[in-house]
Amino acid sequence: MTDENGFIHPYVPNAAPAPRRRLLGEIGVEKVSDLYVSVPEELQVKGLLNLPDALPAEHDLRRHVDEMLSRNLSCRDHLNFCGAGCWQHYVPAICDEITGRGEFLTAYGGGTYSDHGKNQAIFEFQSLIGELVGMEVVGTPAYDIGAAVNSAVTMACRITERRGVLLSGGVSASLRSQVRGFTKMVADVDLIGIDPATGLIDLDDLKAKLTGDIGAVYFENPAFLGLIDGRGAEIAALVHAAGALLVVGVDPLSLGVLAAPGDYGADIVCGEIQPLGIHMYGGGGCAGFIASRDEERFVAEFPMILMSIAPGAEEGDIGFAWSTMQRTSYDKRHDSEDYAGTTQWLWGIGAAVYLSLMGPRGMEELGRGILQRARYAAGRIDGLEGAGVPHLDGAFFKEFTVDFSASGKSVGDINAALLARGIFGGKDLSADFPLLGQSALYCVTEMHGKSDIDRLVDTLAEVLS
């Protein structure tokens, strides 16, 4: 755009007057405002927005952005024990190297004959995730685990021709909100109670709610609060006996030490791939997946693209291309039962690199290390006056709840005191899970050494005193 002095902004394409006139002439309008005549008058902004003056020099713009970014408090200079959906894991340099390549980083959605490398990389992602979760078919990455769960439970409802969806009462408030909002036109959502003694699904409540209207049951293993449920096969048997499908959410990093959901009867598996070699990016860097068995009833309901492999024209040649596109919203448009927009292909490629680098042995070693670190941290915190770790006698992975109710202090006050000492405390659960009182969800990963955990415990002791 140009101002009253004729300034042409360097960051706005086609800002010069002559190209702008030519563009407008090609589409048959006299001025840019003609493009918005369909917007109701009461919704149109009158005059100019209250924006600061433009920064014409690139170094001025960079300085301005750097100054804003410097206000952030990052995990580079703070010790972090907060997870709850986006976790601090180590990202090997090779993951950044590959995802930073131009043919992956800047490509959008090339076709079969123009984007060979990305097609193969996504095929490898699908294959690796399938092996990890015990399933044969995996879709291209969804926006995040929430988007994956939304589509998975509606897939199950379409397959069973039932509207009922049961969610574990232990899922996060954010996910509960997403599922209710996404499915409200096609499904009825109810929650399964949690047994206070174990923190796990109440099987009696599950049995009572498994009526003939239920098409999908969703629970997470490990759960949002970190607890591991060893009754997966029993839950699957109950769900299947009622004619419903079992959808399991999983932390893929846990599968180096835990059984794959496909092994204990899951019909559809969802997960978040951010732990697999993807930075947190200010809370972002998330991507989800959906996996199922290779059965037509499941494959026909996947809303996203599937990447497949096929023999080439010459013997020994192979190719990678989109598969069964007629299922997707790309082809079905307004007739689609579900919608999957721009997906997180880049993060899927990064996850494939990570899993290839780690291998089965690396995943097992990583999982064991996280289990040991989390157990050590929980045990030490449980010994503090004013703090307690519920279900310490159970199994948990990476995350665990700390109850500060006995201290007389709120989680907000405790976290503020920790932050003042250079530590990000656990996620405050008091609003989302009021029955847990003043509790926080703490996360321990391979990034935490013994000295880091000891520093947290000593600091908590000081704050609670």
C-alpha cells in the first residue's frame, strides 16, 4: 500500500501503484474496497486502524521484534516442570536439520509428480507410528491431538451408527471442550466417572453407561494426569460387548515401555506427536495422529489424506502418492462428514526423523529414564510438609499430581513464588478439577537431571515453609 506521500511499503507485495491498478483491472474492480461490498455495512471498520507507523528498514523491524521476544520467559533460562499437553523434551539436531530443508519447510501440498520426497517422508511417518501403536493404517498429521480425537470419535459414531460418546472424566478440560464443541451436531457426549481411590476409570460407572446408544468410548493411557491403567484389555472387552468402539489416546513416548494400544484391543488410536522431536514453540509445535486397523469400515471414514506406496512402471521402482482421496473433504467438499484442513505435515516429517533415529531400543531407554525420573521426583515431593502426591502407589508416566491443599497456600501463589526463583511450576488444576483441591500437574522428562529435581524439591520446601 502507499501513504499520502507515495511511500511503497517493502513488505507488502504489489504495493506499487502501477501493479495494483493492473491487478484490479484484471479482476474488473476500480478500487480495493470494491472487493468487500458483500460485507454488511455495520461490520465494516470506518477510517483507519490505530496502528503505529511503518518500520521501513529491515534492521528496525528486527530490533522491534527482538525487543518484544525478549519479554518472554523461556525454558532456556528457567527450570521447567510444566507439561499438560505440550512438553519439554530434547530435540536432536538432526530433526531441526531435516525439517529446516527448503523442500520440506516451504512446500505446501505438491502433487504426485512434484513432491516425491515429502510424500515418501509422510509415508515413513505413517509406517513408524503404525508400528509404535500396533495399527496398520495411519493418517497424515492432524492439527493436534484434540483434532484427532474429535475426528476419531465421530468416525466411531458413523461406523456404529450411534450418537453416544463416553469420555473418561480424567481427560483435560480443554479436550472435553473441544470434543463437545466439535461433535455437538452429530453426537451426545457424557463423562465416565473416576474412582477416587485409584484415579482411574470407574469400571462400574462405565458398565452402567454402556447403553445401546454408545458408539465410542475414549480414554487415555497414560491419562492426562499421568496415571497408567493396566486394565486396557478389560475396558476393551466391556466396550466391544456393548457394540461400541474403543478409542485410546496415548503419549507415543510411553510406548517404549508400555504395550501398544492395538495389543489390548483399541479400535482407533490417537496421539500427540509433539514429544517426538518437535520444539514447544511458545506452546505450539503440536500435531496429532489417527491410527486404525486395515479394515474398510475404518479406512473409509478417515477424514484426512492417506499416503500409500505402489510399484512403478519399471521393475523395482516404487512410488508414493495420496490414497483413496474420494473419502476426504478435499474431494467431497460440502458433502464431507468431517473436515481436515491444512495438516501438520512438517511436524510429521520431524517425528519420522526422531523415531528413525531412536529406534526400538532408544525408545525403551528413554521411556525407562522418564519413569525413573518421575518416580524419584514424586517420591521426594511427597515427603515435603504441606505437599502430597496422590496414588503414589500406582504407575504413572512423566506427569503426576501434587496436592498442596494441606499447605494452606494456593497453587497460583506457589507457582508465583517458584517463578520468582527461576522455576516454572506445575499446571494449576484447581479450576479444571475442583475435586482435587489445590493441586498441580508436574511433568518430569529426560531433560531433568537429579540436580534439577533436587533444586525443585528444595525450592518447594522453602516456598511451603
